[in-house]
Amino acid sequence: MISAGDFRNGITFEMEGTVYQIIEFQHVKPGKGAAFVRTKVRNVITGAVTERTFSPTEKFENAFVERREMAYLYNDGTLYYFMDNETFEQIPVDASKLTDSFKFVKENMVCRIASYKGEVFDVEPPNFVELVVTSTEPGFAGNTAQGATKTAELETGASIQVPLFIENGELLKIDTRTGEYLSRAKG
């Protein structure tokens, strides 16, 4: 159990059947009236952020959110399978739990799986990946407009905007958080 008076940034707790994480907290002692704790909390399942106030004596159940590094193996349509590299345990994850950035993940890449009481609620791909361009239009000599881009399809099937000089078969470094081309990768 944890009391609201002991709240610190990053602490996870269970309230009304939902798991929350403290983003910000402030202990307030007004000149008149009882002290309280003003917080910003994030619902770890949905990601929604809300502001709440608590009495410092309110008690909540500690919530342990488990984060494990797991390798992506394959998918069978609606289920994506991941394997723990230490125990070799395989777990299926429903496609609805995957974010848009998962389109940059290929087989055997290591992702961070977040779960609460055995229920997976988030799959975090690596921040940066290196992928091969499978299809893009050729760049034309003389087309040197500043910052001009074209669409390129990557080996995972994702499409991104790249500079005109990028050609088929090149290895690129991609930021999965923004979906942006960063640079050519040294293969």
C-alpha cells in the first residue's frame, strides 16, 4: 500500500480498478484548510493523462508494471508472437495493442513489452531501426530543389518520405517514434 503523501514521479498505483502512473506531483499546504496532493496521472493502459487531487492520507494498492525485452517472431493475421530471450517463453499479442510505429519492426527485432498482471497493454519498438528500401522512384539529375523528397517503400511494407538521392536496395536509419528518415545506414 502507498499513501498519497508518499507519491513521487514514476510511481504506479491501482485506483478504481485502473493502473495509474504519477507524472507530476505537488504537496500543497494552504494557509486555511487541510493539506492535499495535486497530481498529473497517466492511465498506463490507455495513455490518457488527467489531473487529480488527493488527501495525503488516502491509500492505494501498489501496481507493478512489468517491462520485458522480447524478440518479435511472426504474426498469423491478428496475433503477433514475441519470445522472451532468456526463458524462450512465447506470448501472443493482439494486433489492437500495437501502435502505428510497429510497422517498422521486422522479424527478430527486440521490442519492450509492458504488462500488468500478465495482461500486455503496450509494445514499444526500438527507437531507431535500419531497413532496406524495396521500392522507390529513381531520382532525376538536375532535380535539386531544396529539401525535395519522394516516397520509398521499406522491407516491412511501411512507406516513408526520403531525399531524392535514395535508391532501391539502400539501407536506411529510421526513427520509429516519428516515422522519419534519419540517414543512410552503414551496412
